[in-house]
Amino acid sequence: MASTTTALTDLVVLPAPGLDRLLEVLRGAGYDVVGPTVRDGGIAVERISSAADLPRGWGDVQDGGTYRLVRRDDDAYFGFAAPAGTWKRHLFPPRSVLWRSPVVDGVMSIEEVVEEPPRRAFLGIRGCDLAAIAVQDRVFGHTAYSDAAYAARREDLLLVGVSCGTPASTCFCTSMGTGPAARDGADLTLTELDPADPERHRFLVEPRTDRGRAITQQLETSPALADDVAAAESVTSRAAELMQRTMATEDLPRILREAREHPHWDDVAARCLACGNCTMACPTCFCVDVSDQPSVIESVDERVREWSSCFQLSHSYLHGGALRVSTKSRYRQWMTHKLSTWWDQFDTSGCVGCGRCIAWCPVGIDITAEVRAIRGDDAGSPAVTPDKET
């Protein structure tokens, strides 16, 4: 097992132009590099080939039901909050074929689809999304029914984290213990310093594993000085101070389990469109549908797994009918599972505080506000009244 201890002597400084060298080293080691880039009016997470593909000089504005890119007044490569796209789709694709059944000369056969994913490096991943990968590792790999396709994509994945210095108003990673520093789970971490000063624009590099050290040793760096370390700490400290939302997690699993008949569920159901945007944007949600899709033209049937959502009426269909027919019951299921019963299944929360569900909800429903209401923390909110066990 690789070491994850960072000594002060391991810390080095990489000038901003050295990002291209970092990508060269990663590609030279056989990695396809995936990172943030501007696409279709947002920050997407796609394959990149050079630092020119990164969203240099771009920031974002996120709030309830709001996402837009804005130009920054500096040259920050990572001056944005959680990307619009999630890294999840590269480990858990929206659509995957499980097996095919071609018909050749009237004879049908079944062919298992065996993926051979490329060796990947994720460059620029935030602390919240590092935590989301750790959550999905538990979902897909730490149970009696591990997912072989996920394991193949996850194997040998190299993670280059970037600590967050510019959280959106929707972020609450400090409440969930996942950021703004991007350390846990990363092979090496970058902290961007002085992006407004071309002469001083640089990155503090923290190798976190032996693989991270091997990559760092191939870069043109200089030893980190105490001022560099202090500047990096200031970046994350300032980001934590800028957080506008919080979530009180103490005893929350029990509170939600005992709140099945809380009147606030009716309030949120009156606003919720049951569109499923929150689940599609979430970096940890994993609901899927499996269906057989025939093709008469190509004479081949496919069994396909596609992302689904617990907000879909059909998702709870069982033995002739849906179990959760109301929007109220479906929203309650989503939030209670994510913040309560997820602990029972996977020994962790299903929320990492990235705030995407808030930004991408068309009506701006705010999970942190819903938790406050259920807890009775809002002025005028009714207290939680436990229902009887059935």
C-alpha cells in the first residue's frame, strides 16, 4: 500500500507554465488525462491534452437554480467551484452495455461485453469530488456484490487534486468534512497561488502517495518556502470563510428516520418538479435501470444499464404498481436515503457538500434549508414529531 504521509520536505513549488509539463509526464506514463474544460457554457470534465484546454481565467456563479460562467480578472486555471459536469460519468457511465445477443444466419448467441478502459488521470479534482469517488468506491466495490466494470475503470486511476479557493454560494463542503482542501484520496494535490501576478503565479505541490511522488520528481520545481505553505493555507482558510451554506449533521440520520410524517415534506413536495435533476447532477447517486433494447435493423439485442432516478414514478414499480406514487414520498426517499440510511448501507453519508443539487434544481430547492426545516432549526418551523413504527 502506497504511503500517504506528506513531509514538509516533500512540498515543492511548480510555476504556472509547468502545468504543461505535468500533462506531458502524465501522458508519458500512459495516462489519458481528464480535467475541467469550458464546454457548452459551463465547466465540463473531459479529456484534455494541454493546459490550454483548462478554463484559464473563467469563474462561475452558482445559486439556487442558477449556474453561469463569468470572466475573472486574473489567470486562474482553477478559479471556479464544483464543475457543472461530474467526474462520476468517467467511472460510472450514464449508459453501458452489459451484453449483446446478435443473430447471425438465424442463430442467436449471447456475448458478454468486456470493457478495456484506458489508464486515466483525473487532473483538477476538488476535495468534494475526491470524497464522492470514495463514496462510490464503497457503493460499487466494498460490498458482497462488487461491480467489475467499475473496478476496472477505478483500477490504477491517478488523482491530482486541486484545493478550492473560490467556493460557490451553493457549497457546504466544510459541513461534510470534504473540503476545501483536496487531500484525502489524492495522489498529489495542487494549490493555486497568486493567479493575478504573472511573475508569481504558481502551485504548491503536495505529493500524497508514492505514485504522486514519482510524478512530482519529473517536474521542474523548486523547494517550497514557508511563505508558499502559508499562502496555500490562506487559500483554503479563506475558502472556508466564504462558505454561505451549512448543514448540521449531528444526529441527522436518526432525525430523518423519525421524520417520515413531518409536515415539511408536503411543503417541499409542492415545489419539487420530480424532474430528477438533483440525482443526475449528484456525484454519488447511483440508481440505474436495466432494460433489453432490440434492434430489428441490426439483428442484435442489447441489455443496457442507464442512469435512473428515484424521482421517476417507474423507479419504485414493483408487482403491478409503484410504491412511491407521490412527489412527497419520492423526495423524502431521496433525502432520507442520502443523509440517513446511506450510513446503514455504506457506513458514510451520501452527500459531499458540493451543492450541485441546489444549483441544478430548476426551482432552487436547497437541501441545507430542507434539513434545517426538518430539524426545526428555522424560525417558525415545526419540531420533529416521531411517527409510530410500523
